[in-house]
Amino acid sequence: MTRRLLALVAISAILITACSGGAAATPALTDPKLILTGSTTSLQNLKSVHFNVAVTGSLNAGDLTGDATGSSPAPGASPVMLDLTGTTISGDIDLADSSGQVALSVPALLAFSANAVVVGGIAYVKTSLGDTKFAKVDLSSLAGSLPIPSLPAIGSPDPSAANAMVAAIDAELAKLPAPTKLADETVNNQDCYHVQEIVNSSDFPDAGSVLNGASGSLTVDLWTQKSDLRPSRLVIVVDGGTSGKLTLTVDLTNYDGAVTIAAPPADQISDQPFSLPGLTP
């Protein structure tokens, strides 16, 4: 469940970025599909964005650790649930400069924290469980090992690349049940459209694998700024039944604002390689 959930979050992260471009919005849109596809057509204009992610909910500890006894407790015993409420992720993405910075905090996992800076295709990563210095990760060697589907380049100035990206996302949206437009709302001081997508395990073949074969659902709520169709908030609810239920609230602000992202000073970079079992070479 955990690996599949992480893959789902990764895919969701791609879709968040994919919907983050800027374009003139059609006044008084009422068709939820037009709101979603309108967001994808604005991909190539995004320069930078700040994001904040807040997590609430819990996961089956057995799924998280791979402990079969934890995920399948004795008859009559309740599974041990790990409360991930309080987990936060924040940072900036600078597509114009192909750079980014992220800070992660997971209080429930031994107060785990991590910081990452990406500059020039190199990630500098420091965690509370490792060295006090940043370790270097070559993203070109890491990308091919991650279970994330490939999509055309985001933010590419090449119109053909942008068109390919839009077509790829529209094709994925077409596989989902029809979205619903809810009442317009003000989010992050922006007048927004509110669109909701609900996918049950019986509705979408891939949902069953994400939900570990259990009956469950994925609910995505998107608040899109009326002024330019850029997302202001995204709420993702993954309900995996006995495997747990998580809610991720993503706020997107400071679009195209000035961002300064630089590699750590040389004296703060370790000469030891950073590795993730099963992911890095």
C-alpha cells in the first residue's frame, strides 16, 4: 500500500505542476471538464510557484514498514495505525531556472525532517537521520529508477512539447469518471472555481492497485483561480480502508514571483554519496 500510495502522490505532484500554468480564463465557466482542460493549456507560461502541503490522517503501520503481521493483525486485533497528522512539505519551484527547494517534516516518524535543494540537475539533500551536511544526488541517474510515469517537458517553450503535454494529460483525464463543479469559493484571497473528482476502486482499473486491492476511493478537489485558471488549492483524499486514510492539502501561491535558489556553500556539502535503498544506484 505504501509504495503505491507514494507513487500516487508522485503522480498527483506531476498533475499539480501540470495544472499550474497561466492563461486568460473564459468568463463564467460552468463545465468542470473545460475548467480542468483550460488549466492544462496554460502549462508553458509558468515560471515559478510556492507550495505548502499539509497532511492529516493515518496509515497502517504494517503497510509502512512492510511487516506482514502489522498489515494482517491477529483475528480480533486492530491494526496499528500511524498518525501522520502534522506532516508538512513546503518549498519553491523555479521552472525557468530548472531549480527548486523543499523542506519536509514528519513528526510521527521520530521527528524526521529533510531539506533538499535542486540546482543544475543536482539535488543536495540533508535529513535528520543522516550527516549534518548536504549529500549530492545526480537526478539524471535517479529519474530512471523512480516509479513515476513520464510526461512531456513541463514549462517547455517549444509549442509542440506543450501541446504533447496537454494531450497526454487530457487523455488521462478522459479515463476518469466525469468531474463535478461545486460552488465557487474564495481560497487564498482568490476568487476560484471548485471542481471535484471522485474515483472509486470499482470505477477505474488502476485504483484497485493503488488501494492495495481493497475497496476504497480517491477524491480530488481543485480550486482554480478564475482570473488565470491557475490552481489555488488542491485537496487529495486517499481512502484505503484498513490500510488507512490520508488527506493532503496543497496551497499554491506567489506565482511567477522572484525566487532565489542556490546550491549550499561548499563547506556544507558532504563528500559521501546519498542513497535511497531500491531507488539510487
